[in-house]
Amino acid sequence: MPHAPLAAPFIDFGRAVCNCEESFRREWLVTNGIGGYAAGTIGGVRTRRYHGLLIAATDPPAERTMLFGESAPTAIYRGVRYPLAANAWNDGSVAPQGHLWLQRFHLEGSIPVWRWSLADALLELRIFMVQGENTVCQHWTLVQSSSPIQLEIEILVDRRSHHDLGTGASATPTIARVHRGICLHWQVDRRGSATDLFVQCDKSVPTPTGEWWHDFHLQDDAARGYGGHDSLWHAARFTLVLNPLATALFTASTREQAAIDADAPLLAERARLCALVAQCPGGAATPAKRQLIYAADQFVVHRARRDGSAGCSIIAGYPWFADWSRDAMISLPGLLLATGRARDAQLLLSTFADYLDGGMLPNRFPDHPNDALEYNAVDSPLLMIDAVRRTFALTKDRPWLATLWLELQSIITAYTTGARHGIHVDPSDGLLSAGELGVQLTWMDAKIGDRVITPRRGKPVEINAFWHRALRAMEELAVAMGESGRQYADAAQTVQTNFGKFWSAHCSCCYDVIDGPDGNDETLRPNQLFAALHDDRLLPLGQRKLIIGLCMARLWTPQGIRTLDGGDRRYRGQYAGDPTARDEAYHQGTVWPWLFAPMMLGHFAVHHNREAITDFMLPFSNHLREHGLGTISEVFSGEPPHEPGGCFAQAWSVASLLEILHELAPLEATQSDPTP
């Protein structure tokens, strides 16, 4: 089979990882560009309810539904049965133990590849998704053998929300034969939708079975304080024979697949991955940067605009987040602009503009499209204005800007005169105030019941840095629109003049919030980093140096920035335990990689030390191989060894590194692998 010219793999493991429990801690992910995905572990053991071979986005990018949980293959070679699957059970056992036959696992771009060694035979499996479809492909290759191999593939399914566990009590599908396979049909569910799953193979004989497999143990779910017992329905068994050097394509999809060349979808996906790297400005000088480009692509999804036309969005994190406006706006520069996807950036900004209401964006889009939108993110509209400025600076597309101009103006008007949740400009100093009892408005948004963990009512430091940046952006965009930007320039100057109110001479850094219900908040947090960026001219150089130095000394870790000083009595150094324990720690000491961008850009602005930035980025290059393979986790514990937590793939974590590489482009040329 001809190969598209993908580069040598950056993620590549041998038996030392594949044949032990380490293989159950490293997770792979493939996505389809409409919100659907497949995910699992190297060794095959499912450790989360979100692990499965087809989690379909039945109303893209929402309504993500587990359909195809597992395929449980067994190879029969020269009369010997080799189980290739692995499952953990509630009695503590792992059976079968197919990972013991694994010789190698690697990522081919973002395509996971397994190679099993069975006597003198080498058998390979690749898993990928068809873009724009709820279709997952398993591409099998008998790389080497002295005789054919027979494969038996068990089909384990369940129709449920990807947030749910299988109980063994849900409705089972009817089974009908179709060309090259079977169709599983579930009746209409409580939301009024029916689902079909087509499981097909180009060289197979399916045999329907029909029984529940119970007592799967999902270790990660149990550790997170959720139920860890799962069930799947054994629907059928496919049997196929592979001759030496032959390939076979096994698909599971929400629509029937026509007979095609078994290799064509794989070649198309390889070509698409190559194109992602080719369109990136400056290319990808290192394997780690290429891996970040592939990772960035996994978050970019289709979301229809309100008029039904094509739109774009960003999934905040896999496996459980949908698209959030704050995450999308923070991620856009790194995921889209830094990777040469300005057209997608335009589509995304136009899509989100459709949902502006009272000058605000919805905090997140719900998993179910009929659920109400929530408007409780004070920063998202401000970040959107700056994202429009950055995108326009690249495209110079004035007609596109004109379609957004009234919406951008409505944000400034609403924030100036008063928006939801007490958001308004204080006429005495031009600074932005926000807050309402029981409502979380900033990115530090953890909430337990009615209790907001970090309420931050008053004038948060980063919100006012974003407000100043948005006003400067509006000044620039007004000129591009042939209008006067004077009103925005004057408002920005007022913010700049009064921003010194945030400076605490006692602490030699910025207050986190000023003019709050309890006065000024001296808590040492990383939010002031956004005020320390050189281009925003909010603080003099000496103060910016003090902020960077203090944050490096007391908040920095090798995996990002702590959200709270370790000496604070509220500090929580471990992000672990049940949901309440995790929410208590979420912004009270937990490390966030996305804050690495303002930290490093601020550090470089005051110290101009490229070698230091290179050294600081090395742990993230290593992390690409440690947890969510080829991607960056949502959070890490504040204390060593800084275990990863939250989503194993987070959009703004990946975007942070790409933004640094883009903003400090000359830095890349000075690096050698394995740094990004």
C-alpha cells in the first residue's frame, strides 16, 4: 500500500511501556471534526466511561452518544489463539491480556498504530475517523507472516450519553444484515431520536450473538468519585481472514458505508494530516511542534450558524467538555492563527457572534441543543474583540469585519452602560466591575452547589487587562472601518491612567481584585500576568519585572502556573479525589498549563532570555508522551510530582504552547529536539 509522506513518529513505545500497566495510563484520541471521537488506552483497558470506538455527535457538535464501546479482537494463527484485547473487571482481574503481545505502539500523525508480535507474524491495527462523519475505521494489516491469520472481532455496543455508564438495563437494538455487515437499530429514545449503527467489513462473515457483558471496571471513573462499574451489549462476532501483506477495513458508522478500496480512507487521512503541517506558517521545525499541530486540529469542529450555514467552534477539552466561549477565544490564536487556519478563525468568530445577547456570549453550549444557554462569562466578549483584531490583522478582510462591526460595538456599549450580573464601567475610573452573589463570572469558575469557590466580585485584574486590550482593539478596528476610534482610545487611556490602583506596594505585585465587597484582595494569583504583557502598556517595566519574578518564585511549576500561592491557608496542593475535593482545589493551587503563555511571553518581554524559554518548555514536550498522547492535559496537581488531571486533552493547553512558538518564532529555529 502506498504511503503519504508522514514524518517519523514522535510518540513511539516498545514493550517497556506496552506490556505493563503503563499502557493503561496512556490514552489515545481520534476525532472527526464534528464533535465525535474515539478514545482508549494503549493496552486496551477502558478506564473511563468515555472510552469507546465510536462516540458519535448526533447533533454536531453536541448530543455525543456512546454507540460502539469495544471490538475485542482475537487472532488465530497456526492453531493458537491470541487475544488482542484487555479488560479490567470488578474482581480486580485483567483478562484477557492482549497487551502482553504488543510489540510496539506509535502515533502516525494523530493515528494510533498497534503492532502485535504473534510467533513469526506481525499484525498492525490503525484507528482513525472520517472527517465530517460519525464513522470510525479500523485498518488491519498483516505486515509479516508465513501463513494467513484469522481474526474474530467481538462487537460490544450500547446507546447512551457519553457521560453515562452502562447498566445492562437499557434497551437493546434489533439486528439486520446489510451489505458486508450488520445494522443495529435502537428505537426512539426519550428525546425523540432513533439511532442506527452500521458495522461493516470488506472481508467478513458476521454472526449475531446478543448478550450483556457485565462487571467492567473503569479505574479512572472510580478514582474520580463516580461509579466504575460498566456493561456493554455483545451484539455480534465478525470473522475474517487476512493473508500475508493483505489489509482489511472494518468500519462502524451511523450511516451505511458503500464498498470502497480498503486503503482509500487511510490514505485520505494521511494526506489531510500532511496538509495541516504544510499550511502552518513557517512549517514545523520539530517533531513536537508537528504533534501540537495535529493536536490542535482535534479541537476544531463544525457548528452550524443560526442561519444554517457552515460555522466553526472549538471543543474545550476531551473527553467530556463541549464548546465554551471563553476557551474558544483564548484558544483561537494558538489553535487557528498560529497554524495557518485564519479562515476557520473567521468562521468561528462569525458563529459565536450569532449568539451575542446583551453584549455577552454564552459561557458554554450545552450537550443537548434544546437546553438553555447560560450567559455568565465576563471575559469572553472582551477576548472575542481581541481575537477579531488578530484575525483581521492577518486577513485584511474588511467585508468580513463589516459583518461583525455592529456586534463588536454592542459589546462595548453593554459593558459601559451595564450588562448582566452587575457588569459595568465605574465612571469614576473607567475600570470594569463585575459580580453578583452566587454567580461565577471569570475563568476561575468552580462552584459547589450554590457556593462559588472564588467569587472575585469587584474589579478583577485580568478582566480589566482584557477590557483595556478590547478598547485598544476597537480603536484599531474602527480605523479599518473608516470611522473614528477616538472614543475607544479615550476609554483605553482612562483605564491605563487608573490601572495603577491595582498595584500593591505592600505585596510588590497586583491585587487580584480591587473594590470588592471586602475591599482589595491581596491573594497571590496568576491573573496579574495578563497585566504584565509588554504590548498592553498597563504597568511600568519595573513593576512587570516584580510580577514575573514573584510568580516564578511562588506560582511556577514545570507544568504550568499554580492558581494560588502555596503559603495561602486555602491552598490545595493535590487535584484528586471526588468531585467536591477536585472543585475545592480547581483554582486553589491546581496548575494550569494555559497560563504558561502569558507567563513565558511576559518573562521574555522583561528578560529576553530565549534559552530559559526553551528550558521551560521541555517538560511539556515530554508530557506529550506521558498521558493524553500527543496532546496536553487540562490541569496538574500543584505539588510534585505534578500528576496530570482533568481532561487528558485540553484546547487552551495546546493553544498556549503553539501561541508561544508563534509569538516567539525565531526561538524555534534555535531549538533542537525534543523541545517543541
